[in-house]
Amino acid sequence: MQRIVDFGLDVKEYVNLVSRLGVRALVIPVQFMLCPFCREPHRLWHHGSYSRFMDDGEQVHKSQILCLFCPIEGKTVSLLPHFLMPRKQATCKVMETYFTKRHIEGLPQAVAMAAATKTNPSRQKGAYWDRCLEKKAPVLMAHLRPRRTEEGALLPRLVRHLLHGFASPGEALCVHNQRLHARFSVWLF
Ligand SMILES: [Zn+2]
């Protein structure tokens, strides 16, 4: 199982801390130490870590993800920092910049991608993110419950709803991802 945790660190702070002191130095909010599988409340055990790439738009960092373990069920829980999505190298900020440039500002895919990340701005990746977002449209609309129905193409409408009420880049996707998972057990992407 993967859970998203706000360790109170941004990408660089997370990468620096983990490279200097290891994942054991991360301060885990108390609710994430509790077992999500068992009815009887108990604390999870530390269970090492695995490597993950993280693209913050400037560079691709290689860092570690902390794993916890329930000895009763024999299941692991990995704690992804809040700026990541499951199975995506790009951080929320990179994806949000792409979606804003592509669907709000209407820039061509290659230009939107180049604005989002310097590391590997491939158009295929942007197209793939668009398909991921499209697939999630029904559950996203149920989650966002927009007050007024807007006209126009699906993706620009979705992105406008996602960004509504958020000022800083990266924040909207992070927050919606956590809320969506808490309510419907699905990730944004
Ligand atoms: Zn357990």
C-alpha cells in the first residue's frame, strides 16, 4: 500500500535530509505510524526503503522512500512524500505547470512540457498525463463538485476546476491527490 505523507519538507529538503541521514531521519506524523490493515490498533515497524526518481523540473533526484511493515498481516506501507504521485517521476509542481501551460494558456504540447521541466520534456509524456487526467474525469468531477458547469473542452475545464482557489504552483495537485485518495481511494493520476 502507498500513502501520501506531508513530512513538512519540499523536494530539495527531503532529498537532502534523506541523503545525509537516511529515511529514519524523517519525522512521521503519528497517524501514519498506525497500521491501516488491522482492526486492533498497533504501530507499524520500520521496513527499510526503496529508490525512487523525483523530477522537480530542474533536475532528476534519486532518493529513498520509507517503508513500514505490519508483522501481523505481513503487508508493507510505503510513505510517499506529498509532492509525488504514485508511479510518476515528475513532482506535482512539474505536472501542474504542464497542465496550466497546455490547457489554461493553450500552448503547444512541446512548449508546455519544456516550461514544466528541463530534465526530459518529451511530448509523449505530456500526452500520457492528458490521458491519465481524462480517465479520471468522472471521479474527479464527483470529488470537485463544481458549482457551475462550464462550457468547453474537457481537459481545460478539469484543470480550471483543479486549480480553483490555489495560488502556488504544485499545491493544487498535491492537495487534491491527498483528498481524492482519502475519499475514493484513488489517486489523481
Ligand atoms: Zn497490522
